[in-house]
Amino acid sequence: MNKLNAVDWIALILVIIGAINWGLVGFFQYDLVKAIFGDMTTMSRIVYDLVGLAGLYLIYLVMVLGRKEM
């Protein structure tokens, strides 16, 4: 079985943070990133960018891990 490295864990944590934020937006109309960093400030945009890049990385990781299992 493959172990996750540090980049994998960081991406996973960022995607979980993004999922929780989207859940808060969907259920309660509350954007936690916006509440912490402001409405589309440089810092909030960095957080959104990192979460998006982490999601793309996890797509790649799933494809690589899926290929190794076959």
C-alpha cells in the first residue's frame, strides 16, 4: 500500500477545508474564508487558489493511485 507524502496530506487538508467552507455556504450562507480574510482580498484569493490547486492535485493523485492498483 502506498503511503501519502507531505504534499498529499497538505492537498487533502486543503480540500477538506474547501469542502467544509462550501458546506457552510450551502447550508448557512456563511463563507468562513470571507469572514476570516475579507471579501476577495489577496489573502482570501490565495486560500481559494490553493484549495482549487489542491483539488486538481488530488484528481491527479487518485488517477496515479488507481493505475498502481491495477
